[in-house]
Amino acid sequence: MDSAPVNMKNDKQQPRAPLQLQNDHEPPLQRPIWQIIMVAAIAAGVQFGWALQLSLLTPYVQLIGVPHTWSSFIWLCGPISGMIVQPVVGYYSDRCTSRFGRRRPFIAGGAFLVAIAVFLIGYAADIGVSTGDKIGAPSKPRAIAVFVVGFWILDVANNTLQGPCRALLADLAGSNSSRIRTGNAMFAFFMGVGNVLGYAAGSYTHLYRIAPFTKTAACDVYCANLKTCFFISIALLVIITVLALATVSEDAWVPEVVDDGKSTGKQLVFFGEMYGALKELSRPMWILLLVTCLNWIAWFPFLLFDTDWMGKEVYGGKVGEGNYNRGVRAGALGLMLNSVISGIASLCIEHLARWLGGVKRLWGGVNFLLAVSLAMTVLVTKMAESSRQYTTLPDGTVTALPPNDGVKAGALTIFAVLGAPLAVTFSVPCALASIFCNNSGAGQGLSLGVLNLAIVIPQMVVSVLSGPWDALFGGGNLPAFVVGAVAAAASGIFAFTMLPTPPPDAVLAKVSGGGMH
């Protein structure tokens, strides 16, 4: 990978950075580009599942009886597993001595766990009813328990799969920085493909008809659609993963024997090195962590409740009703538009950064765009409420009609516009972390591991507090969105005023292919 200039104040060898491998082998020879593409394609299968989580699972957990106030707690598994599993897997995949290679065993194991998790999530309602839940009951505790277990396994599996997949791309590229950027660019491209496919599948109302057995007495049409989407997701992931692992070989890693007299306590070496690395962080890295933390406090409420906002506030529906389901599908369409814009914007980041005078200004600017977009959700909601029309069904029930075209267009525009800040969020922080950690002598694995803490910790805070915070204001999603707008504005201010300016050529080279989930 590209590295920052070396400090040459003295010729004395610098101490080894935390989390750095204890031996330095010659860089591997670069592989053919088709092998890099095969491995990068795994991102499509992974991201297909993530897209389904973001678009359909929050309404689904409320459908099986989890109240809105508590549904955000279920999303704690993502940041917790990201904080623990991803750094640990990355650390030990660097040191794996399996004859199948360092990364491939973790990729295969992650795909297997995804299959188990998808089965548990898809059949949570059926398993719950078969073990004692009552059909039509407002709460289904057994189904909720099965769903939570499956959801936690799914997030652990995704973190187990994605980190080694990115590392394998770097291994295949060898020491060729151009190939490394190409591999990351292909990974980002296939992430976009997976997002578009996932959101498109989530917005299609009759997908369950290709697998009619998914609709049961315990699982209605909405549930059957989700189940069918997950089956398609696992089929896509398994096919791509098997093809990639079968066609791309990996040499076994043989570590050098280093006798330093410190053979005890190896089980805690990772955590000790991570703690040491955090103590040695430079001031630029701490500022980056602050800006990233505020950035994700802004993002996570919308990513968590965007389709729920469409169903409740924009379409005026209640969970499980037709109008709410139509709003959720419209939200899935909005997320698909968001993914398309994000993919296009990711190809333009380097040019935009040069035009604006650096990635620091680009990131600060899009954070203000994020703040304005989140604030606009309040305006769209008020427009929907003021123009809401109702109709009386034959049984005397009064129900809201879908919003007018202007309100729909406004809501979908917010989804689409947010694609540009999202592309920058997935690219620029990663590049800056790599550069700042390089300048302090740390490795790439450490830089992304530390940056991940600034992403998952605010996610945990938002997951715990967003539900009760919304409940203080009578329910709904707007209170959390408003807090997100304030956090995005603060993130933009700190990016402009406090974030150091990195060398332009180095950061733009990394941004051109970077990205993080």
C-alpha cells in the first residue's frame, strides 16, 4: 500500500508498531486481475444481505412483536461484533498457518455462519409458533428469541467474512499499489451491485411467489418476502464464495521463529497490543476519531429507521398495515437510489477533492449536506401530515391514503442526495486513518481497527438511546434524526477547523479505491 514519508531524523531502527507482524516476508507476487475480481465479487453477496437488514429488518422485528422503543437494542449486535470480532479476526487471519492459506478458512467459515443465521432469521416466526407462540398475538417471545440469536450470528458472520476478504485482495495485489487500488475499487463496485440488488428485492412485493412454500400460517406475505430475499442472498453468497475459493489459491504462511523470552500470555497478545496502540495514537488520529464518531452519530439513526420513517411518518401507516408496508417498500426504493448515487459519487471523489482543495474540505462539506438532508426529513414529514387524506373502508375503519406525489418525491430525493455523503463516509476516513497511522509508524491493520472503534461505539450509543429518546417526544423517528443533523453539522465544523491536512497525493491515491462498511 502507499505509505507516508519515512522520518529520517536518525538512522536508528524504530520500534515495531503495535499489531505489526513479527516477521517481514518478501511481498507476494501479484496475481492476475481476474483473481482479484473473483474475490472482490464476494462483496456483492455480503452487501446483498446488509441491504436487506437495513431496509426490511426493523419493520420485521416490530411485526413479530418488538416495540419500536426496543427494536434499536437488537441492532447492538452489529457494533458489538464489529468492535470485537473484526479486529480479532483480522489479527489472527494475519497469523493463520492453515495449509489452505491465511484468509480462505475465515472466508469459508463466515459464509457458513451466514447460511445458519439466515435460516434462523427467516424461520423465526415459524419456529416461534411451532414452540408455543400464538398466531396473531401482539408479541411472540419465542420468535423474538430465535430472531435475536440469528441476527447476532449474522453480524458476527459478516464481520468474519468481510475483513479477511479485504485482506486477501491486498495479498493478491502484491506490492503493486495500482493493483491494490484496483482491488479496492472493484470491492466498492460490487458492494454497490449488492446494495442495488438487495434494495430492489426488498421493494418487490410478490417475490415470495418464486418460493411459495415460504408463506405459512405463521409467516404472512411480508414475512415470506423477507424469507425469500434471504434465500436469494445466501444462494448468491455461497455461489460466489465457492467459485472464488475454488479458483483463487493461497500459499500457506510460515512464520519465522522469534525467541524473545516472552512466550507466556499469548492468548492476550492481541488485546495488549491494541491497548498499547491506543495509548500511542497521535493528535491527528484522535481528531479523526472525533470527527468520525460524530459523523456516525449522525448516520446511524437514519440507517436504522429510514424505511420505518417512510412507513410511519411519510405514509401514515401502522406496523403490519398495508399503508405502512407500502411506505417500507418505497423506502427500499429510496435506498436503491441512494446506492446508485453512492456508487457514482465514489468514482468522482478524487476529482471532487482536487476541485475543492483536498479531502478535508470535501468531507466537511458533505457533512453539512448530511445535516441539511436530515433536517429536511422534518419538513417532508410536516408536509405529509398537512396534506394527509383519509378514506373509510367498508368495515368502517378509517385509514390514511398514500401521500401525494410531491411528498413522495421529496422523501425519495432525501434518500438519493444522501448517497453522495455516504460514498465519502465509506472512503475518506479510511484513507486518512491509513495516512495518519503511517506517519506514526503503525500498520494498516491497526489503522482500520482503531477507526472501527470510532464507528461502532457511537452505533452502540445510538442503538441504546434512540428508542427511549424518540419515546420522550411521543414516538416516531424525527427526534433521533434531528440529533443526527446536529451531530453532522458538528462533524463538519471539526473537519474544517481541527482536522490536519494530509499530503494530497497520498490521500487521493488511497481514496480512489477505499471504502468501509
